[in-house]
Amino acid sequence: MAANTGQSSPDDAWLATLDEEVLDPELPIIDPHHHLWVRNGYTYLMPELASDLASGHNVVATVYAECHSMYRANGPEEQRALGETEFVRGQAAISASGGFGSTRACDAMFGNVDLTLGAAVESLLEHHIDASGGGFRGVRLSSGWHANPQISNVSHRSDLMLDSSVNAAIAVVGRMGLSLDCWLYHTQLDEVAQLADAHPELTIILNHVGSPILGGPYRGKDDEVFAEWKAAILRVSERHNVFVKLGAMPIRMPSYDGDRTLPPGSQEVAAAWRPWMETCIEAFGSGRSMYESNFPVQKRWCSYQVCWNAFKRISAGASASEKADLFAGAAARAYRMETFR
């Protein structure tokens, strides 16, 4: 998906070699998509998140995105994901102590529930809501699948979004007032439109601008992918119960040669992301579009400071009300964060 530094985990020392002046430092931000984990020898928990949050932007709150972190080691398989929800509640409590800055980190979260259980998910969802202390706002359906073996499948099956049991579970999610995050590939975007039509009262949040595939069999076909992706994004945007997250995009610059001394700055990052994100904002409007950091995944290629500066460069020409939506308002509405609405 993106040109990287050869690191499987972020290189904090490399990122620290570039320090930018923070643009529009007073603009309130809700980061609606980040993870916390200990993975592949890399730790990203509250101290590491707090360090990034302290890099100069006015991040008032964050939303934790499920990532199979801290699952229970024992017990019924369908209940093991409760460990992640319990973990996030603890991280939110640590943040609320004020000892890691003023940001209300993990103020809301979306978790993982096996939606193939159908209507039986209701009791599981109730357990997640209780375990979260009220911060549990929704579920993520990770259904990314492609027939080409060069592409890593997120899901083990091609029809997950359209499965009848999954749709029965999604109906329960909507009835309980929860939202559904969708992570999939751009080749599956029309399935999101079908899902939105089937559940018109459900708030659906499309992750990562619909994850255009730019590697594998699509390498060197950026223009072709962009045209296909854009047409599908326009179709999805016609469903007014769908929001879109702007982030987790490739960083491909003409100057990149695979061995950079300095990490990319926000001007380069904004140039790489602008066509995709502006297309989404134009299609969905600022009221249903929200910038996301996707940290620490995105941290393999740029710092938190640079990431949000890039977003601010992309929206430099937006009105004050549009910026308020893009950087906080849309996220607050999608995740029902009443304090920030």
C-alpha cells in the first residue's frame, strides 16, 4: 500500500529528526482512529500515545479502533474480544487521571464482535457496553478480501458483508444505537452501498477512504485504480448514513528512493494524499468526513505532528465550519461523543 522505510515497526529516532511548526495549533481535533498495542516488539500504549498527542496539535479526544489487542487468553472464543474492551476502559481511565495530558484519550471506542453469530450477538454487545463503562460506540466489520493471492486478505471469505447471518447481527447493532465501522478494499465499495441500503438507520463509517489497492496486481496502475475507486466512492456517498475516514493512505513521492535521511514533511504527504481526500470531502461533504491518524500504523512513514499538518494543508482553503467538521464535528456525531458536539 505504501512506500516504507523497511521498518516493520515505527522508527521513533528517524521520525524525531524532523520537527515542523504546527499549523493552526488551536484547531480542536478528535482523532477517530488509533490503536494501542504491544506487537512485533513495538510498544504503543498510553505513554507513547501521550507523547504523540503532545507534539503540538490541539487533540481534545480520541477514538480507539479495534485491533485484536489484549484479548483474553482463556474462556469462550466469542468472549475473548472482551479483553480488548476491558483494556481500553483502563487506558481511558489512565487518560482521565490527567497524568498524560489534557486529551481525553480513548473517550470512545469500537470493538470486535463475531457478527456471523447473527441475532445472538445482542448479549455479547451488552457485555461489551458494560465492560467499556459506556465508551463502547460500535463494532468494526473487517471484510477486506481479494481473489488475487498477491493481496493480503483481511477476511477469510469474500461475501462477509452480504452474509445473511452477518446482516442479522448488523440489524441488532443498529437497533441498539451502535455504529458499524467497515474496513475493506476499494473493489468491494459497492457492497457498502448495498449494506447502507439494507440498514438505512445504521450509522456506517467507511475506514481509510475505502482502502484503494495500489500494490500487487495494481502496481503502476494508480490512474486506473483512482478512476475505479472514485466512481465507487461517489456511489457510496449517495447513502447519507455513511461517513468516511480520511487517512491510512500511501505516501508516494517522486523524490522517494527507499533510503531517505529525513522522513517526509507535511507538504509532501499532503501532495500524495490530496487527490483522494479531496474527492471524498467533495463527495460526502465535510459533515460526513473525518481525518484519522491510524497510529501507530501510519507512524511507520510519518510523525503524528506531520500527519495532522498534512491534513491541515489539504483543508487550508476550507471554511471555519468545514474545518470544525473535518477535524472534530463529524467524528463527534458519528461516535455520539456528546461532550464535543
